[in-house]
Amino acid sequence: MEITKLSATKRAEQGKGPARRLRGQGQIPAIAYGKKLAATQLAVSPKELRAVLATSHGRNSVVELVVDGKETITAMVREYAHHPVSREIIHADFIQVDMNAPVDVVVPLRVNGKAKGIVLGGIMQQVFRTLPVRCLPSKIPAVIECDVTELDLGDTLKVNQLSLPEGVKVTLSPEQTIVTVVAPDKRSEAEEAADAAKAAAKGAPAAAAPAAAAKAAPAADKKKK
């Protein structure tokens, strides 16, 4: 991963007034902190920050904050806030990272190919759209890809079947299903559980009626005889 440099300046004033003046000057308030870094109040360019967030790594990008042209802080974007109307970035939090220590991030999961089971009428269910990952900052992948072409009806793709870059670990259980192909009439356990709960709440009238009718039929036959 390429480390992007981001200009920053220290700021002493805090509060809504100074923040408003700062934004009027084309800057936004920010803060950087970490295990080895006390909270440091900064000002950065929202334009430069948007450029970082627009890269393939997005908020998983590693940046080098160049503070007042001399001090540098290696960090990642922890949080950022938007204006509710203009959607402009109005504040950002940076967390210091050590390039030799692993970090925990969330990476998008991209599914490639058309599963065999879909051709046969099955439905593909992607359980996870993103995956929790642990690796060195320089090893963070922009996206994790998986090929589902060989998945047939009833097949699943689990975490331990992923082809991951060297040094990258998904922090879910190795047996965790991430993609599955099911028959179109097969309902998920979650859907069945939800229906069962609804039926129980209503006294299960739909299920009780057929059962009552079935019991009543033999009695009616005996009377006729």
C-alpha cells in the first residue's frame, strides 16, 4: 500500500467558534491519538482528506500526517463526520499506527463468477459483504475476492476456503460460511424461525385449523355409520 502524505497544522483553539473560522479558511478540525501519542489537536484540508478516502483503500488508507512541515504521524482515519445538508467533511479522527504491528480493519468482500447452482435455478446468498481482517498496515488489501463459479446447489464457501494475501488473516471462525447456494424453495433458518415466532404469538390459528379438521373427520364418519 502506498502511504499518502497529508498536510496538517497544530491548533490551540477549540469549540464551535474556532471550528467555524477554521472551515471558513478551507480547513477542518481534526484530532490524532494513539497508544504512544497523546491527543493532538490538528487542522487538515478536507479536500486532501476526500482524495485519500476516494482511493481504493478508502478509510483503510495509511497516511503520513506532516504536522507544521516537520513532525510526522503515521496514522489511519478512525472516524469522520459530514455536514447533514452539504455532506462536506467537517471533522476527522486519526489513530496512530505502527507499521510493524498488526491492525484490525474491515475489508469489502467481492464475489466473482456465476455459480453452477444459479444456472440450475438456485439462489446465491452472500452472508458477508465485508470481512474483519488483521494484518500489518502495509498488507491491508483494498478488497478480498472469491470465485464462486464451482459452487453447486447446496454448496457453501467458508472462510478457510478463501485465497488470502500473505500475512492477511480473517478473524472469523475458519468454518464460518460466507457464501452459499440454496434451492429456490429452501427457506433460511432465520425465515422459518421468524414465521414460527409469529405463529406462536398469534396462537397458531393457521396450523391449528387443519389439525382440528383432521380430528373431526373420523368422528363425522362414525356418526354417518
